[in-house]
Amino acid sequence: MLIKVFMITIPAGREIFEGDIATYWFDDDILVSLSKSPKRTVESIKANIQLVKRITNNKPVPLLIYLSNSPVPDKETRKYSTEQLQVIYSAMAMVSKPGLSKFIMNILFSLKKPPIPMKSFTDDKEAKDWLKLYL
């Protein structure tokens, strides 16, 4: 059975991990995240990091994230999120409608470059191909 969410097909036969801010599954060795829309807080990011660490056995992995519209987090949450990226991910490809991922990158990394390789895409096949460079 296939489940359609925001034009994204969550593949059948894969273990699915549900968190408060995202749904996760693996596609080959790439962790895929379907972002949810609640406002991020330090507490929700901490809980999500614990979930990702459990999913990945504490090993940084490439992440393909399908972005959704969500409220802009406060400065403390943005700072904490940025600091934790390299702890759980080796690279990040963000897939969204044009403009959204660029907006998010500008918010998070306006003063310094991202701590891991990051790139924006509107096509998930291109995003997966790019992430394979980091396996």
C-alpha cells in the first residue's frame, strides 16, 4: 500500500518512524524526512535529534528532507538546530517548491556557512543523486 502525503509517496514495505516534526524512512542508505508543520522549539528539536540518533544508530547520515511550510523558529531554536546538524547528518538535500528552501537557508545561515554540505532542490531525483556523493 502506498500513502500519498503532499505529493510524496511514502514507500510500502519500509520501516516508518514518526516524530512530532517529521516522518522518516530510509531509501537505500539515505534518510528521508517528510517535514511536518508545527513550530520548532528547542525541546522539539532535542526530541527529534534523539529519534534520528535512534533511527541511525548514532551515525551521521545523508538526509533528504521534503520541506513543509512551518512558522519561523525563534533565535535560540535556530542556533541550537544549526549546532546539532553535524551531529546527526553528513549532508542535507532540501526539496521544496521554489524559494522555500532558500528562505530557510537564509534564516539559518545568514551569518555563517552551514556546518555540513547543504543544497536546495525542486526535484527529489536530483537531490538523491547529489546525496549519494556523501554515502
